[in-house]
Amino acid sequence: MSRILTGIQSSGRPHLGNILGAIKPAIKLSEEPGNDSFLFIADLHSLTTIKDGALRREYIRAVASAWLAFGLDTTKNTFWRQSHVPEHTELAWYLNCFTPFPMLSNAHSFKDKSERLADVNAGLFTYPCLMAADILLYDANLVPVGKDQKQHVEMTRDMASAVNHQVGEEIFVLPESRIDERIMTIPGIDGQKMSKSYNNYIDIFVPANELYKVIKKIVSDSTPLEEPKNPATDITFQLYALLADAAQVETMRRNYLNGGYGYGHAKKELYELIISQFAEPREKFNFYMENEEALERELRNGEEKARAVASVTMERVRRKLGYN
């Protein structure tokens, strides 16, 4: 059995790009026989950038609600808030004390901002140690990551190896990164990668009228309605093709090529597809957002399961480091 660990950002409400690129693939992976998935909301990591407590709580609720809305099985898998399992920060401190300065200064998370050191807080600099703790606490075998995160898994292996060597015992499992080369880049309404940073995202959970307003803003060219259009270069068509079945995609493709079909028609079809395809997740999302007790129950159950595993790991670590 493979234990798979997935960290979930909590720096905003999940959008369509997160759903297609992260949530649905992770849930699918968790459903495969023989996989034991641990999925945590990385709310401690968010403190490096978000200082508003009320905003953080809102984002955590939205992230948790979205994953539950798409059917994450919390009975089979473990789903929790990082901040509610204190072993994360305890192990992060121990790893800080084994990690050389040059390793941290070479981390992409630091180097990308190192030209503006006044904007770099200590949490950002030691970010890899907390990330390593997140992984090592749960004896994870596999960590699905994008190419830009592979370095953090490599650093985790280096930290774990250093501790294992120092104490003379394999107290940490060395994780492997799993990089899916097929991970899709979801276009935003302006054609760039869909991202909260670019404010070009589609939030499928907003009320229907707000959703339609956003979809109407998708950038298109000035080809007149009656003329043929190139589906391959149009953002609305690209988004539609990610969601629709083959027959629906082919019908829209022919409409584009035949002419007499405007971008407004395509945007309306995209809107209707989102509303119909995500009707159940939208309903479940609203349920959890409006029923905090039900949401808390799911998270607390996950936190009990996570802590049961983390406490066993920390007992090994404390014993070897003289803290038992």
C-alpha cells in the first residue's frame, strides 16, 4: 500500500483551475485500490503571506468545503487542517536544527524573492523545513507535486537522511516525488494561466448570475458573428473542451468553423455546461459553507486520525533526540 501525502493551499477560494488541476486528480488518486491518501490544508504556510485571521478562516472553510463537495471520502482517507496538529511545528523546529543555511538559501521559495529581502520573513525562509515536516510526519511514500515543487521533496529527503545518519537509525521514511507530466494548464479568462494572482479565474461556486458575468468577460477576438472562427485559438472553446464530452466538443467545433455562431453563443453554452456539470458540487459546497458544525465535524475527525499517526512518528524522533 502506498501512502500519498497532498498539501492543499489555503490562500484563496478554489477556482476552476484548482478543481481540474488539483482537486479532481487527487480525489481520483485517493480512490485507487491500495492507496492511503493523507490530504491536509496548509494553513500554517499561508501565514507567510496572509496576516488577516478572519480572511484565513474564510479561505480554510472554502477550501475544505470544495474538497468535500467533490466527493473526497473522509472515511477512507485522512483530511485535516495543518494548524490543528501541533506535531507539524514541533518537527519543523527539529528539522531547522539539522538544515544548513545554504540549503535554505537555495530554495526556490526564497530565491524568487531574495532581491527584496525586506519582504522576506523568517517563515518564508524556513518554509522548506515545515514542508518537510508535513511529509515526514506521516511516513509518506509518494508526494504528488508539480515540477516547480520537486525541489522541496528533494530537500525533504536530504533533511530526513541527515537526521537518520545522525541518530543512527532510519526514523524517517524517504519520500518519492510523483510528477504528473499530464497536469493541465487551465487558461484564465484572459488567456494566461488561471490564477488568483492574475485575477483571471472562474469561481464555479458563486451565484449563477455572478458566474455568467465572469464568463462573459472571457477575452475573444473581433471576428464578426457570421464569419468562421478558429476554435484552437479561442479561450472559451478551450475551457469548454476541458469540461464537455467528445460529441459536445465536436458540435461546438463545427459551429465555430461554419460561421453564423458568435462568441456570445459559446460563452452561454460554457456557462450552462458549468451549471449543469457542477450542480451537485455547488449544492454541497453551499451546504458546508452554511453548516459550520458539519464542516468542523469532518475536519476534527480527520485531525484525530492525523494526530494518531503523527504522534507515533514524534515518539520515535523525541526518543532519539532526548526529548522523551
